[in-house]
Amino acid sequence: MSRDCRVKLITHHHPRYHHRTTHRVDIVTGASRGIGRGVALHLASLGAKLVINYTSPSSKTHADQLVSQINSLPISSITTLRAVAIQADVSDETRVKALFNTAEQTFNTQPHIVITSAGIFDSKYSSIFDIEASHFDRIFGINTRGTFLCIKEAANRVKRGGGGRIVTVSSSVAGSLKEKYGAYAASKAAVEAMTTILAKELKGSGITVNAVAPGPVATEMFFEGKSEEMVKKVIDSCPLKRLGKVEDVASLVGFLAIYVKAYQLNYMAMAL
């Protein structure tokens, strides 16, 4: 775990909780690639039914392949549909509502777990003093507004009374405040702030609200715009001298979404 690790705990007691996942419906945004894809596969391996959200038409093939993979998993206790892919721009409120509506209609139940992993990165590594306002707005549109719209909808739709889970995805740069990461770091810091506040506002509902803040993870998004020298520099700065793996983050998200009891934890920001 990196020295950028930040952990905040807000505990709320709720007595009811169950571990069964076979009847749970999980929505994972940005699930066609990267961390979102890994999270979806991990939750599916635990028996959950998945709504695979993707944003752009170019991601449809990846999303459809993931759905086929999940629906082919050999879990004997589940013989019905296990996963569907739904396109929705998370920065569009109407589309987000439609995403939740379609999820409920498909599986005939409210969602139980919502993971907001949709996000974009500033591959130009712009300084605050030279980033274009339109580029800044796009980063905040997906990372911050998109998370806001999804957790707002989740807070009103997720099953209450125990077992409801909301997990947001932040980044360790929200705490490390590295140069050239201004817009991205600020967008993720806002995600952590909203996560903390929503956890307090949902006190007594039986819904836990948590954030994970991964360090450098070997995904397509991480490598975008980086030279070999930049990648090596990042690896050398990691305590384990390697990049994080998608599976590392997926396991933590699964722990927060499935195994953590409502009385144990209701907000965590953790850098890996």
C-alpha cells in the first residue's frame, strides 16, 4: 500500500445484512474496459447479476464480449440471464435515469450495488495554467458530474434496509496532488467529498457508501499518453516496484460491496 494511503471511517450500525449475491443486481459504470471490467468480472464470479454500462459506441464490442463471458460463467445455481450491456453517458441525467430504469425492468428488481467506475484521464498532462477550459469541463463532466448523477440515482433506487452498497472510484492523485494532474486530481477529490457526505446523509438506511482510490494500475487509460520513461518512473516510485493490477482493485471493491457489514464501515478512501 502506498504512502499516499488515506483511510477515513464513519461507522453506522444496522443489524440486517446477508452475504448472498445470487439474487443481487449490480450496476457497474464504465465496465467495458479497465478497472470497471475487472470489477464486473469479480462480482459476477461471486454470483451477482450485472448491468454493464458503457458510454461510447466504440465500447459496444468490448461490453458485449464481457456480457457473453459473464453469461458463460459456470455457476450452476444460476440458469437465467446474468448480465446485460446498456449504453449511457453518465454525464447526462436523462441517460442515467434510463440506465437505472432499464436495469430494473430487465431484472425485475431494484439494484443492490452500484459501482461508479466510469472516468476519463488527462492524457495531455496539462498544467492548470494552460489547460483548455473545454478539456477541464469534459474531465469534470464524466468524473465528477457523472459520479454525482449516478450516486444520486443510486441513493434513491438501491435496496434499503441492509445489503445496499454504493462504491465510487477515486484516485490516489487526489491526495498526492502531483503536478500536471490538476484537473484529474480535482475531479477525483470532489468524488471523495461527495462520497463522505452521502455516507453521512444515508445514515440509518442500511446502505453503505465507500470510495476506493487506486494508485497506478496497469490499464489502457494509465498507459495513454505516457512514454516508456514515464512508465518506468512511475513503477520505480511504487512501493512494490510494480504497477497495480485490475484484480487488486476489483478484490477491494468486492470486499466493500459484498462482505463489509453496514455497522462496520460507511466510508473509506484507500490508495493502493
